Amino acid sequence: MKGQAARARKSAGKRPQSARLTQMVVYDALRSWVIPTVAGVVIFVLYVLYNVELVDAEVAVTVAGSLALLVLLFFGLRGFFEDRPDGRRLALLAGFAVLWCAVTFYPFYRAVNPGTPLFSAELKNNGPPVTIPLHDKPGHYSLYVLGHFLPAEGRENRSATYHIAIGHDGGTDRLLEGTFRQEWGSQRIGSGRRSSLVPVMHESSILVEPLDDPEGRDLTMQLKDIASGVRDSVTIRIYPPGIPLPVLIGLAVLTVAAALVVDAWRPKGTSEGLMGTLTIAALVAVAVFRGSTAVTPGFGQLIIGALVGALGGAIGGSLLARLVRPLRKYVQ
């Protein structure tokens, strides 16, 4: 009986120890490789589905870019969770994470998903002007112009130029010119000996132009002419302005300053300037992505933004690291 009781006590002692060990392993995995690995797999799958046109470009790019930003934030903050931070510091880190996400995710999301148009209309070739009711609504808007190519035989490259008169009170302030394009190319399907080239058409039938109305007056638009090969009308969509650029810049500066404070909390000699470097990289990448001339930025623009952001983060991070060192004595 005594032997059985001793074995029972020994087994009971092993179970809590084994449970603690399992918790440590899971926690270490979550803090190191699980999140980046899962994000990388999801991005790769989305890229494949996007290329075979099983997922909409907007959905694939939005999810992939958001996961990439999330991984940057994860790498910047994971060092603080080696030991459990106190409540005050945990609250400050949570507040910084909210600010960081708002300044990076929102501009990125709006670049891919402009939202609901404020106004839309059809402009007929040499038809009457259409009035855009922007009275008492001054601001900077985005004008989307959509064309519609007519069916054609063969695989010839085509282009069609249009001119739209924009003005006030029946007058013309400026003449907007744009060109729709259809271009054929080839894409390799498969790999090795089983690979083959298939014809692929790339169409650029949506163009975006800035539309400024600082005085808040009604605008008029009239399609003056459009080349053959497309329908004799275009669709226009007016999207409302997002957060003003000066406000975005101010929030970006505030986020970089907050990243400096976060880096100053780190123990000396551990990942100095990491959060500042990743913050600058994310902001530069989003700015490059938003500045793309593509109507709906895709994976190509996402990759370019990531490369330029990495370069900007490396340069800016090295400069910010010098500012963190004297800041440590005030925040430690």
C-alpha cells in the first residue's frame, strides 16, 4: 500500500511538470516560428491562387499585405514577451500596436479597396455634360475612368485614347487625357518538360486621376472624344477623400517617435533600434505601394514596395539607433 501511494504521488508530481513543459514549448513556438511560418504559407497559397485566377486580386493582395505587416509588428515586439511585462508596460505596448496598425494598415487597405463611390455616371461620346454635385464639399477626390473594349478577332494589341473636359458652370478648366490598353503576352504553365506557354491578355481599362475641388463647387464632365475599338462611352466614379496627407504624415512621425520609445525599453545590447527600423520599413513600403500608378496594385507592386521598404528601413534604422541610446536613461 505504501508503495502504491508513493507511485501515485510521484505520478501526480510528473503531470504538472509535464504540463508546464508543454506550455513552455508551445509558448516558445508561438513567440518564434509559428506566426511567420503560417503567414508565409498563407501568402504563398494566395499568390498561387491569384495567378490561376481562383482568388480576386483585391482579396489576395489585401490579405497578403496585411499578413506581411503583421509579421513585421510581431518581430518588433516579440522580444518583450520573453518575460511577462508588467501591466503598465503591457498597456503601453498594446497602445503602440494599435497606433502602428492604424498608420500602416489603413493606408494600405485604402490603396487596394477605395470603398463606395461618392458618385458614378456614364459619359457618352459628345454627349451632354454631367454635373458632379460637390457643392460645399471641398477636397481632393479620386476619379476612376472605366472603358469597355469591343470584341475583336485575333490577338492584336489595341489602345484607345479619350479626352474628358472638366470644368465649372459650363466652362472647361482642364482637358483630361487617358489611354486604355489591351496587350497580349505569354505565360509559362507547369514546370520541366511538361511546361508550356499559353497566351495571356493584360488589359488596362481602368485609369485613376486626382480630382481637386478646393472651393467646393459643382463640377461638370463631358466626354469630348474616344478612339475606336471601345464603346462610345466611359463610366466615371468619384471616390471620397481619405485621411488628408498632412494628417497621415503627422501620424507617421508620431509612430516613429513611439517606436523609438519602445526600442529604448529594451535591455541594453538587445535588438537596438529594431522597432524603429521595422516601422520605417513598413511606412516606406506602404508609401511606395500607394504611389503606384496601377489602378489596383497587385503582387508586383507589393514586392516592389517591400524591397524599397527594406532599403529605407535599413538606412533610417541605423540613424534612429543613435537617437535611442541617450533616450534609455529616461524610459528604463
